[in-house]
Amino acid sequence: MACATILSGCLAIPPKDTTPEMRDDYLAAVASVGCVMRSEKQYLPVELQAGLTREQAVALTEYHLASGKAEKLPGDQGVKLMTGACA
């Protein structure tokens, strides 16, 4: 997650291989797991519900971090989404 680590060098541009519908499905899926992405326990259901690959789910998480719509949790405990149903 290079963008998650070095936000200043990243542009908040949605991943090229995702559509607006895929991004909406991602938001709904993350909301369904409690708005926090910590481990396989959250990533796998999000991927399955939204029809995403792991790379796409990670890229969308990085995009939301870069755009300020998600925040890293203290102690490397994952990422909390703060947009859509998670706002």
C-alpha cells in the first residue's frame, strides 16, 4: 500500500480498472462488514460482494485513503472508511 504510506505523492484518482458501479459496490460491501478493513475476514466478503479482485479492493482502499475518505487506524489496525453509508 504505497499510497497509504506516502499520501503526499498520490493523487486521489479512482483506480483505472474500476467503474463507478464497482466503486459503489465496494462502498456498500465495506459498510456491510462494519466500515473497517482489517484482515482477510473483511477483505474477502468485500471482494465477493462487490465482485472485485484483491488488487482492486486494495486499490480502492488506497484511493479512499488518498482522498481523505478513509483513515488508517492506530497501531496498524486497518482502515476505516468514512464515506457513503460509513460517514
